[in-house]
Amino acid sequence: MTETLSPDTGASTAPASGRRPPLRFARFRDLALVPAIVILLVVGALLDPTFLTTGNLLGVLQQQSALSLLVLAEAMILITGKFDLSLESTIGFAPVLAIALVVPTSAHGLGTEWAAWLAVPLCLLTGALIGAFNGLLILKFQLSAFIVTLGMLITVRGLHEGVSGGNSLFQIPQSFMFLGFETWLGLPLSVWISLALFVVGMVVLSYFRQGRSLYAVGGNVDAAKAAGIRTNKVIWTVLIIGGVLAALAGMLETGRLGAIGANLGDGMIFDVFAAAVIGGISLNGGKGTLFGALCGVLVLGLILNILRLTAVDGHWFNAIKGVIILLALVLSRLTTGKAQE
Amino acid sequence: MMSAVNHPAASEGLAAVARNVTKRYGRTVALDDVGIEIKDGESHALVGRNGAGKSTLVSILTGLQAADSGEVSFFGKPAPALSDREGWRRNVACVYQRSTIMPALSVAENLFINRQGKRLISWSKMRRQAGELLEPFGVDVDVNTPASDLTVEQRQLVEIARALSVGARFIILDEPTAQLDGPAIERLFERLRALQDTGITFMFISHHLEEIYEVCQTVTVFRDARHILTAPVAELGRAELVDAMTGEPGGLTVPGAADRPDVSQDSEVALNVENLTGDSFSDVSLRIRRGEVIGFAGSASSGKHQLAETVYGLRKPSSGVIEVDGRKVKPGSVLDALKHGIGCVPRDRHHQGLVLGLSIAENAAMTVMNKLGPAGLVPPKQLAGVGSKAIESYDIVTSGADQPVSDLSGGNQQKVVMARALASDPKVLVLINPTAGVDVKSKESLLGVVDRVARTGTAVIVVSDELDDLRVCDRVLVMFHGEVAHEFGRDWTEQDLVAAIEGVSE
């Protein structure tokens, strides 16, 4: 059969591989969750007349503001290709330590009774230090981020319990409550803060070298190194910012509730990851946008709100919530069309 | 078009046949009504440029993907269902460029993965059988060692041995020589010929046309998702083969150094390396003038890659000095190398060259992100500008600067890496295997870029295993065991150079 066939001279109809139609869906992928949010609003309105009231929706936003800051932090850390489970402990421990250092022992303080205005900077500093310590273990000791931050989750939670002695802290300085308590132009200040930080995050991650380097490091750390990016510095910075954001989230939550519970943040990390992944952040790094993550937070918040309004039996609440989150993941997997890693 | 016109009794004596196979990915046609017939016991080469459809055909012939239409058969029987992995494994095996060995498992377990038997695993029996299996291949390793310790050559032999032990009589080799040095390639070819004598059939994919003439009997050329020709290797000249691959007469025109004017002796020294010692090389000194292209040749163990990576700061030297334009570069710092005007195409584009998920523009601009706007601002316009300039200057085939690099063919990806290295207008350009795994046309255009930047006064280092890459060089230094052993001018001959690389010249 070895007959030489002459080269095919027919006009080429096959487009060279890599050519795509001019319409770019990539731009719309970010908006994939918008229809889901609309559907949830409609479903909520049909199920319960109080759902679409300003009061309820503002409540949703305010309740989600602390979670959204954790998601903002986790999204940036995931994009950089790392992991931080300890955020859910930082959100409780940072405010507890700060408050315990300034209140008298009668209010479960540590006895130091430092000036009250120190509470805010102390809280943020604690978050930064926890992030920096995570970075130290992950980068200098080259440990897996997953297991390091799991260990830190437990350790920091333990510190929270130890420092507070298992008590809720009530005598919170006014300066500390301010951010979570005030409203501005009819919206809780905490919602403005979350929104503003998300906008800053989106701008930095889209239009700044420092932000784009997160994607480079998470996408291919060796290529980023070879392009002159100081990858360790980037990862460390992101972990520290993550800790600070978690501490800030703790402040907002304290202001909203008027006290710090002994279990503040407990179990939140699951919601954080669920929101991030529903929002299209890849667990393998290098992929996803903060806008997507924000949509993920809203989807999750609306689902939870609808569940509460429909007065599901409290004992079944978690099971239903879990199932709905899994469904949301399946749906987001189908709408984005790509396998989740 | 190449269906068996003069063989009505079709599949007699044919190891593998694909007929009228079409495969689309979305709007992209990856294979357009192609066919291939591989005779029992032959070595059949499949060649074509990146994006010609070779990889798609391999995944269809190995049952990893189903064709949209068309048929595949082995030894006269239709191919098994896609879900019948066992059935496919008995018919065909493929040694990919990327390993299918599980690095953490022992060699023995890799050989018997998923067929350890129905009862409890007898480790001693498995080890004995593994030893017996590997014996004829001369793989001199303990079967208990983890597979990650194997050399590339041993790894390939283990994969071939595993395929044969499953019962496959047809083996696809996808660029098996890409990561091997000269002697290892020779040993592999000897092994292939011996296996062929025992009746094993091979399909061989390579960008090195010389290798096809050395080991194959028949060659099939694909271009732009179509079958172009199938012919006995002996009847097809090299020029005709290249013409068929590129679709244009004229063949490969690699720019030679002789076309450039001589680099004058009083031209400034751009890069000065003094007594540099580091990983796998020692006491290397060299001076490269502006506009000069220096080649580094040598075997895989010669230290040439390590030397180049040290110049760019990817590795830290233990002693010695690197200067650009007379100013010292901080050792082991890529950032400082970039600041002083050194650009680099790293050894492996997947490993260090590209962030696959990001766009062309973003990859190309990665080394100059801090120069696009104030305070690290990256204005989208400027970013897109870097991207479209790269696409234009290095003629990257793409739908636009915002296309992710993962969508591009290998040759075009490599052009993006080149764009990244040149984005900062470096005074010194370090290229490590710049044309590895790219097709002839892309090779031509990449080497054209080297010629172009040298004319504008950039000093270039080309480290390569491919002699074609070295033709563009004004001087070629041959490294042997970590030292510069020989130096050639522009007028080197292949024989002299190869002899020096192998360390057999006097």
C-alpha cells in the first residue's frame, strides 16, 4: 500500500488550532452567578412576603459583611495557590485578645488594662501576626499550607478559649464597636467597609502589578520566579493581609453583636470555602476573580436567609444548608463548564 | 483519501488502522477526515508542525478520546469500546513526553499497577517478576527504588517494558528523544530496532527529521488537521518532507551567523563572566560583545544549562563574578539580573516559562509589569499593547492578546516565552533550549528573532542540544564535565562539534 500520495492541494477549511470566534465569553464568566442571585431573590419573594423588605435585605448584607471579608481574604490566598483554614479562628481570637488586654479583670480582662484606644490596632496587629506566623511555617519551614493552617485553626481557637476563659466579653470600648455598629447613608458602615475593600481588591487584582502577581504565583510559581517576581514575599504579604482582614471581620462582628461570644467564628471556614468556590475561585490557584467571590457570598447569604425565613426546624438546618451548598457547587460547575479542582 | 485503494482485503498485515477520522473541539477542527495505516512490524513516523493534529490522533489511537466520526482497528479487529481500558491496553501503548509513571511507587509496582493479581499481593513475587521483566531491557536498577529516581532513559524503558508485558504489540512513542542526550538516543534506537525484529510495531513522533530517517520505514505527514502524504522514508527527500510539513516549497531557512557582519573586536563587552563556579560547572570565564551570539553545546551532564541559569540568577554561584556593561550583578537574583538588562528563555516553558492560565499579554509583560504605569498600576491599554506588539513581532498565531496561553500550540507558546524575555529590551539575552519541541516553521521564526536582536546590538547566549540552533552563533563553546573544552568560530562542522560534545576529539 506504500503508494506516495501527492500533497493535498485543497483549500484549507480547517481553522488553525487556537483560533476562536471573536465573541469572548470569558468576559461574561464573571457574571455567571448574577442569574442565580436574581432567581434567589424571586424565590425568596414568593416564599415569604417579608423577604423583599429593605430591613431584611439590609440584614442579609450586614450579616454577610464579616463573612465577605473572610472570603475576600481566602480568595486572595487561594488565587496565590495557598490555603488558610485558620481565618475562622483569627476572626474570634484577634478581638478577644485586644479586648482582654484593655478591659479590667472584672470584665474577664487579663489585668493589663491598657488604654482603650489600643484595642483596634491591637486587634489588627494580632491578625497580621497570625498571618505572618502561618507564612513563616509555610515558606521558611516549607510545610504544607493545609496542615499548617489546620494546626493554627486549632491552636488559635484554643488561645481564644484560654484568654476568654470560655466567657463572652461584654464591656467593649466604644471605638471598637464603632465600625460594626454605625450606619452611613442608611447602610450599616460594615457593609460600606466590605464593599469598599472588595472594590479596592478588584482594582488591585486587575490593574496593579502587585495584584496580577498573585495570579502568576498561583498559576505557576516557577515561571513567576523566572520572571523576577519575589514569590515568597507575595505569598507572605497575602497571608498577612488575610489575617488583618479576618481581624477586621472580627471587629465588625463584635460591633454588630455588641459582645464577643466564646464561639465567634466557629465553623465559618466551611462557608468561606463554599462561597469562594461557588464564586469560581480555583482551589489549585491562579484562577478566579474577587467579583465572582463576592457573588458567591451573596448567593450563600440569600440561601441562608431564605432558609431562616421559611422557619426550617433548627435541627435540620445544617443538613439542608449543606445540601444546598453542594447543589450550588454542582450548578456553578455546570454553568462555568470547567472541571473544578 | 489514503484509504486502502489497492488493498481491498484491507486490514491484512496491518497493526493499526484509522480511517476517515474527524475530531472537532468546539469550532476548531483538530482532525479533518484523516487516516493512517501502520503495517505490522514497521516503524511508522508521524510528523507535522505543532497543531497539525498529531496529539489528537494519538489520543484517538490510544482510546483516550473518541473520534467524532471514522473508525479505528487493530490487527484487523475493530477497536474496543472506549470504556474497555483493558482492551485498549492489550492493543496499544503510548510512551508520552510526560511520564505516566507514578513517581512515589517502586519500579516493581509501577510495572504491575492495577494487575497485582486477584488475591493478596505477594510483594516478593512481584519483585521477582519485575526483575525478570526488566532484564532484557538492561535497566540496571533495583526494582524497589522509587520510580522518581529513574533517569528519563530508564523511565522510558520501564514504560515500554510495562506495555509489552500487558501484551501490546503496537507502541506509540511521542517525542521519545526530546529529553535524551546523544548516546542515550543511540541506545534507544538500538533497542527499538531489536524490538522491531521481534515483531513489535512502532509509531514514532519526532520533530527531529534525522531520527525518522534513522529508524523509520514509512512516514505520514499531517498538516492543519489533514493528512498530506504517506510514503516510504527511503523515497522521500528531506526537502520534500519539510515542504510537505510546511506546505511551502523552500524548506527550512535557519539564519546563519555568516549573514551578519563580523562583531568588531573593539565593540563593547556586554556580558563579562569571570571565574564563575556553581552547580555542575567550575571556573568559567567569558566575554560577550554587543551584537555577538555565543552558543553553548554539550551533553546533558556538561553543566551548560546550569551555567546559563546561573547567569540569569535562577541559581546561585558559589564563586565568581557576573557583570553587565561593567556593573556587577547580584548573584542568584533574577530581579537584579532583569534590572541589569538580562533576559532569559528558561529551559522548560511549562516549568518556568509560562503561566498557562494567563493571557498572552500578561505572560509577555510579566517581566516589565513594574514599567507599565506608576506605582505598579497596569493600565489595560498598555498591557494589551505589550501583547499585540509581541504577537506582531514574533508572529504568534492567536485570536488575540487576551487569549490564554494554554490554548496555543507549542511553537506559539515558545514565542510568548521569547516575547517575555525580550519585553524588557535586555542587553543580554540568555536562551536555553529555545526551540525544544517546536515545529520547523516556529523554529525558523524563533531563530530569526535571535538574528534580529543580535543585529540591534544585543548580546545573546544560546544553550541548545540542537545543532540547528547553533548555526546562528558567532562562536560555539563546547562544555564537557563543567568546563569549556572547545571553542569554535562560525565555521564549525557538524562532525567536529559532535565529536567535541561527546568528548572524543583530541
